[in-house]
Amino acid sequence: MGFMLAQAFHPSMRHAAPVRREIGIRTVFNILGPLTNPARAQCMLLGVAFPQLGEFMAEALRLLDIQHALVVHGEDGMDEITLSGTTTVWEVQDGEVKNWTIDVADTGLSRATTDELKGGTAYENAATMRRLFRGEGGPLRDAVLLNSGAALVAGDKVSSLNDGIAVAAQAIDGGKALETVDVLVEVSQKAG
């Protein structure tokens, strides 16, 4: 499970990166990236910035014969599962697309505004994640639990969102998440 920056791993996207940066708005590459993923992931949690893209992306993933995907759009405009209200989900599984809604109120997690979830610089965000993985609570932890739980559902590791949230909480609270990050940092530094 992970996030890979397209321009670092996808040859075509690497050449488009400078143009995308200069344009400064979402482009067709935001759609093409996940659909042309060279890793050919069969399970995924995929956020879309606009609700109109949800059904389109889900149908494209279905046609690509993706094993299991959750395409999500938060009602607040987030391209992930939101803590501020409801999130629309298009679930791709067994050659079908089903549409449903996640309400954070049904998860046992607390609502939060988008302002409470804003990040900072890369250094600040890394420090925040380390604090979170060491047990710091709050809205950021809840956002991580919620989206990690959904990723575990998409990866067929758990059967429900609430089970996924519990598994994610256990990984953080038991130190496994921080241990995994430390290994990733070490391997990344050795790789150059």
C-alpha cells in the first residue's frame, strides 16, 4: 500500500510535469495518471476532485478489470474521504459499480473542518505524521484512520470500513505504522 508520485515513476508523466506545474490547475493528467499506472494495481482507493469524475473513473476502472476500487469524493471538495460531512463512494468490484455514501458520524470518528486538516511544508507534514504515529490524537489522526480503513476495504483486507479503522488504529497504537515508516525512510535513503 502506498502513494507513488506519477512523475517519478511514469515515464510519460515525467515529461508532462513541468507543463502541469506551469498551468497550475487540474488537467486531463489527473485522470490519466491513475488509469495508466505502470504498477497495474488491482486494488485502490482513488480520490477525485470533482463529483462528475467519480462515476467516469469507476466505470473506467471497471473496464480495466480492476479487482476492487473505491473512488471517493468528499462533499467539501476533498479528493479523499472527508471528516467534514459525507463522502460519495463509487465501489468497483466483481465487474460492477455500486454507489454509496460514507458519513463520518457512522464511524465513531469526530467531524472536523478542512481548516483543521490543512498541512504545511513537507518538513512540517513529516513531523506531524511522526507525532501522529507516536500516538498524537485529533482530526489528522481521524483522517488517517478513515482513509486507511477505506484502503484496507479496497485491498480486501477487511470487510467493513469500521473494521478497517480499527485495524489502522491498532497499527498506529501498536507502533507498527511508525516502524514501517522508519524502514521506508531507511530504504529510500539507501536507494539515493
